[in-house]
Amino acid sequence: MLETRPPAPGVTDGAAGGTTTLRRRLTTVAVPVVLWFVIAALGWLRLTPEVRNTLWAEDGKVFLEEQYRLGFAGALFHDYAGYLHVVPRIVIAIASEVAPVDRFAVTVSALCVAVTAAVGAAVWVLTAGVLRSVVARLLLALVPALVPLGPMEIQANAANLHWFLMFLVPFALLAPVRSWTRGIVLGVATLLAGLTEIQVVAFFPLFLLGIRNRRRWPVIAGTLVGGLAQIVTTLSHPRAAPTAEPDSVADMLLGYAVQPFAGSATWSMPRVGEVIAHHGTWVVLVPLALAVLLAALAFWAGSSAQRWTLGAMLWGSAAVWFGAVVLNPNEMLAFAHFDTAKWLGNWTFRYSAAASIYVIGAFVVIADVALSRGVRLPGVWVRGPRDRPRTPSAWIATAAGALLLLAVVASFAANFAVDKANRQGGPIWEQQVRMSEGRCEAHPDGTASVQIAPGPQWAVTVPCAVIDQDAER
């Protein structure tokens, strides 16, 4: 999977040097670009107009206010809640520069959709030397934009971009690197991811793969520097200690089945809680046990590249979910102690959406393993020997792989529209800004308090000079 030897003379990433035709070179560039636009369009269409035009929490109260107060350079590496948030602060700075203040919220949504789509397109490129099925690679690229729980909270806002950047890191560390250009580009990407999400340290063990390949060193260095910067920041500015009692191991394990695992099939956590309240927890535990069995079979049957990728997906889902529950204990996460009333009140946590990205990714990798062990059928794009034996076991593997991919597609389609997002009820940013124009006309040297989601305790203090300047345009 990971190339430790230098490339042959004239060979570049994904191309055959001097023998590569212009058409193939153009295709190599055009396909990711087109895919980026498609993923961005799908991500944008999933959002209702209300969600697109509502500013979310830290995007306004923390990042925008600190942008006004500290300026771009002063805010860029300013910690919040014990961590660095470099990419979100860059997004906020760009949005505040290119858009009038009344269009700020929708501009932030658009930029975040574009960044998430870029992650998906990058995953497509990086899995070329890792996965064997073109369909599996395509679905894996779509996961960040189409994850069922995404629109509930984590999509289209800068405060949660870190989850998607973290998803990119294992693929950057696992992909073959055969040129310095690719290594440096991936090094910059992993550095930005590390400077935005501390949990990239969970993927540090992947450094050891192909470490003798010097072209991978920028990728390793980017991840390492970003992760260490986060560790220094959180040690220097520790988060407030949790006041709630720690959740038990049983709470965490059952919560994993109820939230990120079940949330990979539906965005409606209340519906999951309702089913459990009426039928018991077996409705999520039995499917989880079957999924564990499938993962074990995939580890046994897969290639080295597939095994490492599957392991990264499973480890990523566990790191996000269990790490979040340990650091943020809450009685609402004590799933093993739920009664009927609490099951009926089951709701979505942002950690569930983030962890479910990896759960879906794991299913896609398992499908790739099955298809690569199956028969070679016309129209099924799977790299490998042209003439595979058409044994019963090969047919079973093909059927299993196809069914898993169809299940992922069905989940994407069934959960494309989400009308219960946490920002669905507003307040609409544009309307809030316009309501502040009268106050700012009377007090041009003052400030205006602009309400944002998710509740009345969240508001942004905007200088009237900014509102007045844009009102005059």
C-alpha cells in the first residue's frame, strides 16, 4: 500500500510520466474538480434556506467577535476551549472580508460546504492506491457531504469543520506518496487539520507505515506539528474540568450502538429511541454484532491496504465517540441507565455525527474487500485479476459487497432531506442584522447584539460601524 521505494524515472503520482497522454492528464485533474463541484452541490442542497442563513454558535459568538476584536493575525492562533481552530478562523476571516455583514451567515455556510466537498474530492484521489472498487471510492468521497446526521449540527458551520478535516488525515497518511509535490501538498493539508482538531493525534501510529519513504516525511511532519501544537495549547490553556459523574463503560458501548452506529442509517435519533423503548436494545446490538463479524471477515480477507484503511475507520469512530464521552460526561449519555422516558427523549449529539462518518467509511471498505474477492463482472469497476474463478464463495462475496454498497446508497438517499436541524428555526441572520440598522443609525459609535442559533443565550456583538458601512452599499 505505502510505497517505500523511489518512483521509477519519469513516473509521477497517478500517471506514467512521459508515456501519459494529455487526455489522461486532463482526466486526472478534471475528475476530482468535477467531483468537488458535485459533492458541494449535494451538500448545499441538503440544507434548507433557514439553515443556510442562520449563524451557528461559536461561528459568531467566538470566531467573529474575536475577529472584530483581535484582527485576523491576533485571532488565528487564539485558543478557544483549550484548542486551536485555525481553519474555522480562516473561513470566518474570508467570509467577513468578501461578504457584506447581512450575507455573512450564508457565505460561511457556502465556504464550509466547499471545504467539506474538498475533503471528499481529496479522499477520492487518495484512495486510488488503496481501495480497488471505483464505486467504493466514490461513495467514500460522498460520506462527508451525505452522512445522515450531518445537517443536524456539524455541517455548513465553521465550528464543526474539524470533524471533516480529521476524516481526511488517515487517508493522507495511508495513501502512496511518489513525489515531493504530493508529499508537500498533503503535509500542508495535514498541518491545517492538526491545527484545527486535536484528535488527529489518534492517527499518529500510522506514521510508522512507509516511514523510510522520504516523500512521506512532509505528511508526517504536518500531522505531527499540528497535533503537538494542539497538545501544547491544551496544556497551557486547559479546558474546565467536567462537573458531571463519568459515564460507565456500559453507557459508552451502548451509546456507540445507539448513536454513531444507528445514526449511520438514520438522522432521526428520536425514532431510534422510540424503537428501543418499544422493542429493547437488541434492535441496535444485534446489527452491531453482525457488523463486527463482517469487519473481522474483512480483516481476514482484505489486502494490507484495505486492512489498514478499515482499521483506521474503526479506530477513528471509536476515538471520536469514546474520547468525546470521556471528556464530556453527561447524564444524557448514560444510555445503559435509560428508562422508557429517556429513550423516548433520545436526541443527537455532534459526536455521534462525527463518529458515524467513520462507521459508514468502514462499511464502504468492507464492501470493497468483498468485491475484490468476488467475481469479475462486466461494468463492475474493481481493480485486480481479469479472470477470477467464479466459485460459490466468490459469488457470495460479490453479492455481499454489492448489498453493502446499495445499503450505503439507500441510507444517503433516505436521509438526504433533513428538516429538523438545530438551525432550522433560525434566527435568520440577515433579518437580525437589518433589525439592528435602526439602532446603529442612532448610535453609530456603538454596537448591536445580533441573535444566532442555537438559543437566546447566543448572540454576536457587531460594531455599528460595520453594519452602517454595509447598509450604505
